Amino acid sequence: MKAYIEENKQRFLDELLDLLRIPSISADSQYKDDVNKTADFVKQKLEDAGVDNVEICPTAGYPIVYGEKIIDASLPTVLVYGHYDVQPPDPLELWDSPAFEPIIKKTKIHPEGAIFARGACDDKGQMYMHVKAFETMLKNDGLPCNVKFMIEGEEEIGSDNLGIFVANNKEKLKADIILISDTSTYSMEVPSITTGLRGLSYVEVEVTGPNRDLHSGTYGGGVANPINTLCTMIDSLKDDNNHITIPGFYDDVEEVSADERAQMAKIPFSEVEYCADLDIDAVEGEAGFSTLERTSIRPTLDVNGIWGGYTGEGAKTVLPSKAYAKISMRLVPNQSSEKISKLFEDHFKAIAPKSVRVKVTPHHGGEPAVTPTDSVGYQAASKAFEKIWKKTPIPKREGGSIPIVALFEEELGLKTVLLGFGLDSDSIHSPNEHYGIVNYFKGIETIAEFYQQYVALVK
């Protein structure tokens, strides 16, 4: 199969570049046609690869692309999940090249070259590896089991319609295991398999003061400034130890064992290199925990955006009527996104001074998930890495969120194998997102090998 990948290397790469050129931004309605066009692209490529019964499944939002290849009903079935939508590319001025005009450049971490484009790693590049791995196995008589694909277009905006689709299509989606590539591996030298994901509570807050924008000279000092008030309120959400001050926030937090924390400490992490990569002088976070622990096994609260008043060129001496912020909270096992959203809303309203009014609007959320390392799926993934990478991967919890993982377990009763090949330095959700060429092709090989190892273990 490796020979087939090598023979078709340029085509596999060109197809991905074509996919990356379509601006499938699900968060912005002006890109609606492009998102739907991307669904059509994925459908066509699944059909070209040999997948049967490929269909565009409408939802109340963007469609889900479904397809399957059932070679023998008595064999195991792997359900592959991915998403074809991408984050907005803003701020555009910070991109070194246009976000939807993919180019390949060499970097220190990717000396063989990396694809720079929005969605290169999250998740078009990683999702498309599964299409090419399937094609490779099928064309070389190496497909050892049944495969189903479910590729959605709303992951970046909360997958609101995916839960409805899964609940209504349990028989269609019936499988033995879920396979997802939407996470990272620790490094090319030290591969890892993700065993845990944080959940998410995402809210937007609105603080209103006077009934209109006011002259800052005439009214300044006598009327609450919503921006000042909002900043003060946000600042109070953490104490001097970066501990979140919302009452009840930590009540359900899973306390990770000393043994697991000791295992995490074995990961070859350099704080000096970490700071150098980010061009910062020091790290910051919850007292009593390492950087790796803060970004994986501990909950967080971060402001993702804040605005209000005048931000145009020059000066405008205005005291604004309103101020806004978007706030995300990453959650760990046992925490509930619904409960945390309610705790946040109650607390944020409680700390507001009488001089302003506060509105809290919950957006999307998702639940945390953990995959056991003693499962057949994890063992198959580990063996696949050993075969292709010649190294044994380490288990690693990740700080991001994939709400579908918990949903799959709840609705389908299935655990997920998180077989990711991106790197944390690939700038997903940021300007200059990229994905290594080697990662892409090694990912295709490793995924194909996973199928062989998985079927061998479950027989």
C-alpha cells in the first residue's frame, strides 16, 4: 500500500489543495454557498475513492456527508467522523499569504514543507487522510472491514444539528468503533495518542449602561462606562492564583491521580522552547499545576473577544452605551457544560453593579471525554504507530474540545479513537495555519495500518 501512496502522492496532495481553496466558513452566512460546495466536493471524492451510497444529508443548518462500504456484515465496522467547515481566517492582515490560497513552505519544524491555508490541519487535511487511506486500502485489496463516513459542516459552530442526526440515524451509524483525526500528536520524534478531551461552555455577555452613547467630557465621571465595568467584572473572574472564582465551578472537577500526573511529567516538554515558539517571556496559569496540566486536565476561563465604543481611525471621545465579550470555558471530566453555563450566568449577573444591566447568551457547548488506554481501539492505534513510525506513542490528554466524542458515547454507546497527526505549533484557529506534508502522508499510512491492527485484535 505504501507503493500506491507514493505513486499517487502528487494527486493526493493536489486534491487536498483544491479542498483548501474553498472558504467553507460555517460561522459566516455569506459563505453559505461555499460551505455547501465543500460538501459536494467531499461527496464526489468519497465516491471517487470507492465509497458506496454516498449522500448529502440535509439538516437545519449545513449538510452532513454520509457514505459506507459494507464488504461483509459479519466483519467489524469503523465509523469515521470529520468536519469540512473551517474557522474564520481573521485577522487577515496577520496571514503571510491568503488564507484560502494554499501554498507549501519549508519551516524549521517541517523541513520537507508544510501546507499553509485555513483548514490545512483543522480539519480538512486530517479528515482527507481518511478518504485517501480508504482509497489506498480498497485499490490494493487491503480493506479488512466495513467503513462508514460521516463528515459534517458545523463543527466549528458547535455541531448543533449533528446530535439530531445521530439520534435519528442510529441504525445507519451502527458501528463497533469511532475513528477521528482532529487532534494533535506531541511531536514527530515523540508521537502520542489523545486519550482525553476537554468540554466547552461558550457564552457571550452584553453590558449596557446609558441608553445611548454619550460625550465623554459631558458625562465622563458621572455615568458608568460599560467597557470599564465589563473589564472589572472579567478581571474578578480569577484570583491572584489564576483560580476561577465562580462559586461551584470546581465542584465536579475530576482530580487526576498522582500516577497519571507523574506519567504526564515524562513528556519531554521544554518551557524555554515553548516560550520561544510563542515569543513570550514567561508562562502563566493556575498555581500548583504544570503548563501541560493546565492545558489538559484543568478547566479554564478565557476571553475570546471584547469590544465596544469607537475603534475606528483617529479619536472619538465617546462614552459607549454597550460593551460585549465572548468567553469560553474549557471543562474537564465530570463537569457539565449546561451546569457551568448556568453558574457563569448567575455569577456574572450577581457581580454587576446597579449602574449597568447584564445579558448573558449561552452559545454552543460540549462535554469532556476520556478514552481508556486498555481498549482494543487504543491498542490498535498504538501498534499502527509502532509499525509506521517505529516508535511507541505515549497517551496524552488534549486541551481542545470535540463535542461529538461524548455525543457518540451517549447516543451510540461507542468509544472513540483519537488518531491525530497535527502539531500544537500548526496554528489552528490562528493566522498562518499549516500542516506538514510528512504528517499528511504518514497519517494516511498510519490510518490504513490501524485498520489492519484493529481487525487482527478483534478477530
